[in-house]
Amino acid sequence: MRSFILSCLLAVLAVCCLAVPSRAAMVPMTTSTLTTESETVIIGKVMEVKSSWDLDHKTIVTRASIKVKEVVRGSVESDQVEVEYEGGIADHKMLMVADSPKFETGDMVLVFLKPATSALGGYAYEVAGLAQGVYTIGEDGIANKGGYTVVKKRTMGLATADGGQAAGDGMDNDIPVGDLVEKIKAVK
């Protein structure tokens, strides 16, 4: 009887593990990959961030309005773009989504974008690479990835999640925005 119960528990555990969505683990993306997977790359100022229920009232979606200061790659039809992602707070309920991009009103950002159908109706962009596709630009002109930690490789196979630029892997963090823009423009 014990082995039957254990077998049932293992079967349930196996089914639960298979049900985890493939985006549960974030795959590190280089600047080149982010660039090729996006249609548009912009630098802009986050003007407003607002969360609400989607049209079906099944999930909470956040929309960030970004005033475009510079189009680095691709094109936009307006000087303001709308970016949507899952997660946020609506009607005193919170939805947290791992690896989802985050925006703060007033921040200057560099964002890798691809077109999407809005969960709130109409048209919006989504961020290519989830949280990896958003850089916050500090007053010092340094572009920093927030919400995603780059793992540095250490000798003896040890790793630490202390941020910074991972050597030799093509991922950029804490980089002058001008250097990042040059890398993006160089991608064919």
C-alpha cells in the first residue's frame, strides 16, 4: 500500500513539473539577441504606469506610457508608446510575475520592443526578453538592467548573482548608454 501511495505522489509531482511554463526559467540573452528579437528599440521617459484587469477580467496587466526621446532602431508612429506586461495591483489584488519587466514613472529607459495585441484593447508593445529587455538609464548615463541579475562565472565553477557585466558572454549591464546604443546599431 505504501509503495502505491508513493507511486501516486511521484506521478502527481511529475505532472506538476511538466505543467510549469517554459518561460519559468529565464534564458540569458545577449544584446545582439535582444536586438534581433525586437522590432524597435527606443530611449524614453516613463510618463505613467497603471495596472488594471484585462478585458476578460482574468489577469492583471500593467501598461507603461513612455515618451520617446530617441528611436535607436526601427520606427514608431508616435512620440509616445504603450508597453504592456502581466502583473501589477488592481482592486486590492496583486499579481506578481517572475521576470516581468518593471517600469517606474519618471525613469529614463532603453527598451527593446515588439508589437503585440493589447490585453486592454487595441495595440501595445511588449518587451522583448522580458525583464532583460529594459535598461534604466541613470543621471550618470549608465544603462543598468533592473529586475534581472547577470550571473558572473567564478573560478572553480562557483557562481554568484551579484550583478555587473558577465565576462565574455556578450551580456551588457552597467554600460554607458552610448556604448550600448552603438552595439545595438551594429547588429545586422
